[in-house]
Amino acid sequence: MNTIESGPGVDREAARRLVLALDRTDAPIDDAALDAVLDLRIATVEGRLDTLGLLDRHGVQRFSQGDLAYEVVRAFYRALGPEVEARPGLRLLDLGSGYGRFGLYGVLRHDLTAHGLELVPERAAEAARAARALGLARLTFAAGDLLTAAWPAADVYCMMNAVLPGLLPPVLARLEQEARRRRIVIASVSTSNRAFARAAWLRGLPVAAEGLAGRELGLWESV
């Protein structure tokens, strides 16, 4: 397993070099250690959250902390690489962004523009704080319900199982509206994959990955 060490303070260039080094290897990634280098304090924030309060606020939503492993994030950006090269200024929207791993990794790796929309305000605030600490001006986060909040225009949408299956139809409808305006790419995992696989306005893209990423990650483009 890769050994990742973090020193005092936050060093954007050191974080970028580490992400680039991890991207060049297929070795496992120590998620907690990379979080530390990116100045993400997930355990601290989660320890302050009141489960009953979350249930009261978001009971009909999927509010559990579900940030995907960095190995899935790495596989996603490897699959997206040709898209990034072909479309300078590519914009990514992470729907249900949690603590922002997709945005943080992607902006450091590809210098793209990314925005995360997260249901739980405390998680969105922590992701935004880490982005500011790293000086990532092209990465922003906001708290909001992805079912009702405004979506900034994007070229790539991450929909990583952030809503329960019964709430997916309106999300697919909004994504189809975006796809009618321009070509978009969608990334997904788990139950969301089945919904996107049935959408006639999408076609699958290849994802060459092993292990967890190979089993979980799906990629589609609008047709």
C-alpha cells in the first residue's frame, strides 16, 4: 500500500504532485491518509453530526456518509482523460458530493472546473474549506437538495448513488433535459447504473479498471 505522509499546513503543489504520482500507479490508495494531505477532516465533522437530526432534516433522502474510495475516483478520471483533453475548460458537477473527493482529485489532477452539490451542509462546508485551504479557486461546493436545487451547467455529471432508487426518475429527467442542450457525460455507481443503462438517450462508455472500481463504476454519454 502507498505510504502517504502529511506535514504541518497545506501545500497545494505537494498535494498535486502526490495525486499525479498516485495516478501513475495501480497500487492501493490509503483513503484516510490522502484525505489528510488534502486537509479533509471527515472523521471530525462526522463525529459532530447528530444522526437523529439528519434523519429529521433529510429522512426521505440518502444522507449517510458515502464518499467513494479514491481508487474509484482515480479510475473515473483515467476513463475521463480523453474527454478532458478534447474539451478544454471542461466543467464537472458532482451531484451528492459529500466531502468532495471527486472535485479535489480532479482539479488537482486535471485543473478542470468543478462544483459539488451536497445535501448535508456540514459536509459541503468542510469540502469548501479544504478547497480554499488548497487554493483551488476553480472548485466550489454548495449545500442543497439535488432534486430541487439549481444546477450550474456542466459537461460531466457525477451521480454516485446519491439518491434512493425511487427518487431517481426526476434526476434522470433533469439530466435528459441537459443532454438535449449539449453532449454530456455521466458517471455512476451501484443502483444508479441500472437506471442509466435503461435510458435510451445514453450509451455506455468503456471503463478499464480492476477491483472495486471495475465492479462499480459506469460511464455514459448522451446520444
